[in-house]
Amino acid sequence: MGVTIVGCGDIGRRLAENYRAEDVPVRGWVRSESSRQKLSEAGIEALACDLDQTCVSLPVLTDGSLFYFAPPPSKGAEDTRVARLIETFAEIGQPGKVVYLSTTGVYGDCQGAWVDETREPAPNVDRARRRLDAEQRWRDWSETSGRPLVILRVAGIYGPGKLPEERLRKGLPMVSEAEAPITNHIHSLDLVRVARAAMQRGPAGAVYNVCDGHPESMTRYFNRVADFLQLPRPPLISLAEAQTRLSPGMLSYLGESRRLSNRKMLEELGLTLMYPKLEQGLPACVE
């Protein structure tokens, strides 16, 4: 039945091109007609389907490979989009296997401790609660349908078109390194390889932290990106001052600190990352 990628944005498009290079049938689902046209222009079969509404004339999914990359709604603690899609399986058939792109934010604030997949999720913001809700909905589906599921808990993605260039050009501040949380990253091109390996080799019920295994402070990350782009480093402020000068979204990220282990991902999926460190990955952010 081929491959279906729900939420076929940048990562999905790269994954689709990866499959197409091997003549594997692949279809992308996107939210808008304009996004569908962009995929079609790139030679990727595409379908426009807004999961906030009831989609009609959906293609049959029976026994195909399904990647779910679509973001959850912007509000609330539930992922109603995943719920709506799973409901449609009664009409369009059960996929043979699902790989769900979640976030390492489900772990919440770990105060800089090392975290592997055995740690219990403890999200402390709604953006992460929505992801955990989706994970559970997919688990319930897997248990009921008997079809395998693999969950990828993904760290911060960087890569071509995915650097904080606009933020740096605006000169927005960052907290001092002494007060900055520890963050984790994965290059977008490595993420594509991980997703495909998870579909091919990931055992049913597996959960993987997807990161390069080299955590660092958020401030150091921004400084290194600024140096690479030959832009001024962000001005530094105290964490107390940040409460009134930074956006609620950025403040929520500043409130979480963890060091992620990727050992399970590398060992079980048999992967060697192309960009295990930022100094290798940044030059591969230019296309």
C-alpha cells in the first residue's frame, strides 16, 4: 500500500523524496490547498485534509506505512487531530504500522539530569501535554488494532531553513549561560533517516529519544549559530529580566532543562548519525 505521511512539511517532504528515490509509492497529507500544490510541484502525490474538520474522500490506508508528523492543535491538553484521524480508520482501513513524531518536551523539567526512555513523562506545559495525549491515543489504537506503533520523542530540530536566523537578526536577548537550561538537538537530515529506520526496524511499542547525544546550554547553541551565520551574538540578560522581555513560548523552553541519551536509538535502530555534533551539522544547514 505504500507510504502515507500525515503532516508532510519540511521533514515529511524530505522523507517522501527519500522513498521516491527508491520508487516506493508515497503520498503526503497537508492541511491547505497551497501546501498540496507545493508538494505536487515537487513531484509528490499530495492530499489536502484539515484534521480540525471531517475530511471526505480519503484514500484507503489498509496495511500501509503511516508517518504522523502533523502538529497538535495550538490550545488545550488534548490532540483532537489524532483522535479524529484514528476515528476515520474505521472507514479507510487500519494502517499496517505507525511512526509518531512526538517531542522530548513530554519529560518536562528534569533539572539538567540525563534522561533515557525509561523516565516517566511529566509534562508541565500544554504544548507537551498535547503530545503525551497523542502518544496515549496512538498506544490505545495499537493495542486495540494489534498494529505496531513506534514513538519518536524528538529534540530541537535544526537544519536547512531551521536555524533561528530571524531571531538573531532582530537582536533578541538570551539569558546568561550560567542561568540557561540544557537543550538537545537533532539535524533534520538525520531525523529523516531515524524516521525511516523506525518504520523499517523499530519493534512494536518502542519509544526512542531522537537527538544527537551532545546536549549544551541554550545560550551556547544560539551563540554558535550566530557565529556560523556571521551575525552578532544575542545580548545577554538575567533570568529575572527575561520574565518581562521574552515571549511566553521562549520562557516555557527556558523552564525545562535535560540531557537526553540517544543510546537506545543508535543501538536498536543500528544507526550512525551523519551529524552527531553541531560543528558538523551547521555546515549542512546550507542548501
